[in-house]
Amino acid sequence: MLAGSGSDGRRRRGRAPEELAELALASHETSQAIWEEQGMLLGVGIAVLLNVLNPKTVVLGGGVLKSWSLFKKSLLKAAREKALARNAEAAIVCAPEPEKAALIGAAVAAVRVQGPQDFFIDPDSQPS
């Protein structure tokens, strides 16, 4: 089981993802199985998103992608198997800088809402 923070901010029982990754890379079978299961579960979730939203590309981000090699195969397999045929070929990729993906996504959303021409105008350079 991967450890995480509960709604009260306390750590849940289990091992930290970094520790499980080290163990899995050292051929610890239980740790490898945990990463494969987590990849499968995430893949099922992505399949649901593919079926509902029908995107052409899904970009994954976050610190857990440091361990991408440990769950990539099971994630992609589950996503392809559970997605509808028309969505099964959507690209599923990692963000180039996974730990900054949320920040970059927020910036893109802000530009889309505000409009690029308004978003990048320097208010100090505008005539009064």
C-alpha cells in the first residue's frame, strides 16, 4: 500500500512511494506487485476519463512519475483494455516536468479564460 496524507494531514499507514520504488527496483516482489496494481488502478481511472471526455491526449504529472517505469506497463494495459475502442488509442504521456504539471496546467487554463492578448498586457504600460 502506498502511503499518503489523509484529510487531517496525518500520514496513513504504509510505506512511502520512494521506499516502495527502491524496493521494487531491487526486485522485491511485493513492492513490484504494489506498483503494478497501482498502475492498473490508475489506468482504469484514465479509461473512465477517456470514455467520458474523449481527449486525444492525457498528460500525467506529479512526483509519483519518478517511478513511472514501475507502473507504466500496467497503467497503459488497463487504460487500453477498459477504454472504449474509439478512445483506446489516445496518447497517454508524462509531462516533461511532471512535478510542475499542475502549475503549467493552471497557467494554460488562465490564459484560455482570460485570453492571451489580455493576459500578457502590462497594466503599467496602458494609457490612463
